[in-house]
Amino acid sequence: MHIPYTSVINGTLKIICLILLSCCGSSSPSDKDLLHKTNPHFLDWYQAHIKPLFQQQPIQYLEREKHVRIAFRHFSTPNADQLFMIFPGYTEPAAKYAELVQNILNAGHDVLVIDHRGQGDSSKILTTRDAGYVDKFDDYIHDAKALFEKVKSTHTYRRHVAIGASMGGAIVTQLSLTHPHTFDSLVLIAPMFQIKTGKYTQQEALQIAQWNIQLGRSKAYVIGKGPWNEQPTGFRGTSDFTRGYLGWLWSQENPHFRVGGPSYQWLVEAIHASRNIRLQAHALNEPTLILGSAEDHMVEPRAFEDFCLQAPRCQLQTISGSHHEILQERDEVRTQAIQAILDA
């Protein structure tokens, strides 16, 4: 087939322009009135009850290759025979799930929450900037599997339930596809089965990232992203400003928690991993509940909807009125998700 010379030139120029644009980040306007927008009663209750419970639990570490340490906290309650393992999303420290930990403990179950490599109290992969970075997405999978085996060697539970939020959802899904029967059931919260890439198609975003990697910019922030925002104007992941503020506050008070925009290397790995997961949907045999939102601006709802149609034992529940971070939502929305998790 003959391809017109002008089409080749135009296509090449388009990619070059996109690469040049990707060298520049964007900054967010400041907002000094965050605290005035929160619910003071809930804020006081969280600081007095939820935060201390989480902080009092000692951090444990799993030693990995290349001196990487994976941090986790294991919470126990008397006579529990089920373990709920929480796998946070991209940038999220384990501490952000302190309220969920209390919800599960109150229901009489044990809880374990991990800090993925490069996040929270785990080892940082990059030392010169806070961009999200991973050499291979499989590193997350291997960490999760190693942690599961460590816990299984020292504790006996009747059931193991995985809760994966966004990127964490992709991690536990790939782990279950690679190592079937690791978990008795999965609860995936707006799983990262396809990242929204704004005005770029997935293929354009992938090509931009790959070209930047070839130019030696694998650790640079992706186009339009930059360092962790110290002065946000709002929290797009949730409609509950107070819970959004509390999630941000953990990182504000603990600078080592801060993760900014993703790197080009992370983006390439995430796109490939999510594509691979979608192609294997038919092979996931664990009972799986997906909690999603039609108003998600971070991941593509159609991707996990289609996945659930193909997975043999998958149930999809749409949480009305929620944004991407369903577990950080308003009480009337969040309660639906908590009940679904406990019934899994």
C-alpha cells in the first residue's frame, strides 16, 4: 500500500510536537483556605481516633532485592479467621486507608496494608525527584506475592480477601492471574485496567513515553505532571473534601510519603500491564467484585466493565455519586462500598 509522503511528514511532525510539549509541566494554583472547607467535627474525630490507631501499629518490613524494603502493617483482632489485605493505588501511602482498617477491624477481621515500592514507608526507587517510578510493573506483583507468602508462613486464616484500589486493583488481578488461588476473593475498587490519558490516545501516550525513554528521560515526569502539590485547590478523586484533605494531610505531615506525577517509565509499564490484564479476563477464576463509578476521571470505566463481562465469576457494582476514590467518599456513598467489601 502506498502511503503519501505528506502523511508521513505530518505524522512525524505531530509526534515531534508532542515530545517537545512533554518536556514542560504544569503548576497548580495555590489555595490557603483548605482547612476552612473541611468538616471540623469529622476532622477532630479522625485525628483523635483513626490516626492514633494506625500510627500505634508497628511498621514491619519485607526485605527484597537491591536493598528494597517493603513496608506493611498487620492489624489483629481476637478470634479473627479472615485476613483482608489492602493494596493502595498509585501515590497512596498505606496510612490513607486508616479509616478502612478500623472499619474492617470493627467487623471482627484482621487487616494488612502494604506500602508499594516507592510509596509510603517503603524504599524510594528514585532519590533525585518524587516522580512515580518502577523498573517493571511485575516488581509490584512479586512484592505482593512475597508478602502474602510471608504472612501465610506465620498466620493461619480460613480466608484471604484482597482489596485493590486503582493501581492496587491491577496488581492483585495480575497476581491472581499469574498465581491462581492466592486469594479466596478479590474486591477491586475502580481498578486501573486502562488509564485515562487526556487529550492523547493510549497509543499516542505510549509512543510519547517510549520516545522520551529513548531520549534518556525515563525518570522525567510525564507531560503535564510535576512534583507533589503542596497547595492543592481541591481533590478530584473524591467529592468529600474533608476525606480528600485528610489523605493529602498524611503526605503533608510526612514528606517521605510524597509522590508526584508519574514518570515515563511508570506510564509505559502501567499501559502494558493494564492491556495484558484485559486480554486475560477470561482466565480469572477467583470470585471478584468490582466497585466502580461512572464519574471516574482517572481510569476508564468501560475497561473494567468489559473485563467483568468476560471474567467467569465477576460482579460489577456501580457506586452512584462517587468519584475515583470510592473509599474516600461521603458517608452515604462510602457505606455502600464498605458493606460490599465485608460481604465479599
